[in-house]
Amino acid sequence: MKRLLVLVTLLFSFSFFNILGIRPQLLPQHFIFFFLSLAAFFLVRRAGFRFFYENTHVWYAVFIGLLVVTYVIGFEARGSRRWIDFGLFNFQPSEFFKVFYALYFAKFLTDNARILDEWPVIIKMTLFAAIPVLIVFLQPGLGSSLVYLVMFTTLILLSATPRRLIWRMYAPAALLAPLGWFFLK
């Protein structure tokens, strides 16, 4: 843990001098966010990995709710609605959700390893993978949508999912992918 704190301190020092040279008026805000980040780090560390792993379904639901809230009431910047304004800072749920998305599907694939070749499990898994991809795509956030797809594909390839099933899932998607061109703005 000491090494991590040393690296974080070095990174903070680097960012401090960059901000000092570019926009010194942002330094107070930078210090606030640094100390809030340290507090969040120690809070997450104290909660432990098991807490997040055992509650992946709750985190998944919370972040799906935040993505929907962002889509409905988030403020628009550069043509997309990806941020929630909390006054002191802006929050982008799609970035934080990436960690919980990977954790959710890692747990899902581990818990269902013996029945990954059954269609109800495949349909449930695909539906739960597609929901955030579609919400983020509608914001529009093509880059983040693709990151979610790559994460899901990587987890599928690294899991115990039968290869023939992977071909059945991804061959139609690969054939239909060029139609996505017509939905881009």
C-alpha cells in the first residue's frame, strides 16, 4: 500500500505543477478533489473486494439507474448527454460503471459456469450486457459503448463459455455490424 500511496503522491505532484503553470486558479479545487479521492480510496479499501463482489447486482442496478438519469436529466456538452451536475463537480456514470460492469459479468460467468450453454442463461447474459451499451450509445457515446462491448467480449472469451456458442453469438452480430453505420450521426 505504501508503494501505491507514493505513486499517487508523485502523480499528484506532477498534476499540481501542471495546473500551477496552466491555470493556478484551479489549485484549490485540485486539492479538494485530491483529498476526496484519498478518502474514497481508504473507504473502498476498508470495504474490501468481497463487499463489491458480493453486491455486484446492486451496483449494476444503481449504475443502470444513474445512466438512465443521465440520459433524462444530464446536461448536454458537445452534443452528448453524459454528465450529471452535482454543483461542486460533474459526474459521468458511464466511466465509473465500467469497473462494476466487468465485475458484474465476471461474477455472472463464474456463478453460471456450468450452465453457460443453456439458452435462458445466454439470453439473460446478453440482455444484461446490452442494456448499458444501448443507454450509453443513445447519449450518444459510441466510444464508451464500444468499450463495454470489448469488455463483455473479452470476459466471454476468457470464461468457460463453449466456443461453438461464442460463434453462434458473435457471427450474426459481426454480419449485422455494418448496419450500425446508418445509426451514427
